[in-house]
Amino acid sequence: MSDHREDEVTTRVASAADAPVIAEIGAEAFEGYRAWAPPEWSPPSMDGEEAFVAVALSRSDVWFLLARAHGKAVGHVALSPFTMVQQQPPPAGTINLWQLFVRPPWQGRGVATELMRAAGAEARRRGFTRMRLWTPRDAARARRFYEREGWTATGSTRGSALVGLPLVQYARVLTDAS
């Protein structure tokens, strides 16, 4: 994402020093769920999230990409064999797309698309042929985005004590263009 505009967004692989801002963006994303979640829903506790992210960042099988604009983090995405809601590794050849979060002022500006494309390229580089993700069932905007980007609902659903909302699974076969 480098057309050298005033609002230029750049990306870089995240480091352990980025754990606090990654946790902060995640907390903001969950707070944003209030716009469509049931009124009785509350965002999950983010206690320990920074430490969890720091551990994830230290693992060679986890990859985080951070998007930045004007010197500040505006979004991130990760690839991981595990996630907060999917503790078991995926089938051979599959990797989880995890934590595709973009701060609200940057949503709808191509940041998520760029992060997703970079994640697909990294997954292919690591030898994966398929990605999967879990997203809240009622997150209509996110689901429309995934579908526009070539993801397909698998029909798998699950509850999540952590998120507190029903989740649906999406998957995507990786091609040279994805």
C-alpha cells in the first residue's frame, strides 16, 4: 500500500515490542462489536491479552503483520496454527487467518484487503494451500468483506466462551492470485 499519498499505509512484520498495540487494537475491535451484538453482550476481558500476543509473537509458526499510517498502528493480521477460539491445529496444509482487525477510522480504506492479501502471500510462501477463520455469526460487515475476498462459509459453527457470541467458519483455497 504505497502510493505515497498523505494517508499512506505501510506494513511490516510485527515484533515482540508490538504486543501492546496489537492487544489495544484487538480490544478496540471487540468494543466495536457492541454496534451489532445483543444489548446484553459485553466484550471479552482483555486481561492477559498483551502477554498472550507476546507469546504468540515469539513463536516461529505464528506471523503477525502490522499496518501503520502517520507513525501509528492502524490494523494487523496474523497467521497461526491456533487461535483464541481454535486451540487445535488445523488439518495439514491449512493455516488460521487470525485477528484481522483495523481501527475504525481506517475501515473501508483498503487496509483490511491489503493485510489479507499479504497474509495469503505469506501462507503460500510457508507452503499452505488453504486458510480458515472464525468470525462472529452476526458480524455482517465482516462476513460481507470475507465473501467479497473469496472466502466461503464452511457451515461449521461453534460457540465461544471467550468471545461470547456464536461463530461461523470461513475457508479459502489459496491460489497465486489470492
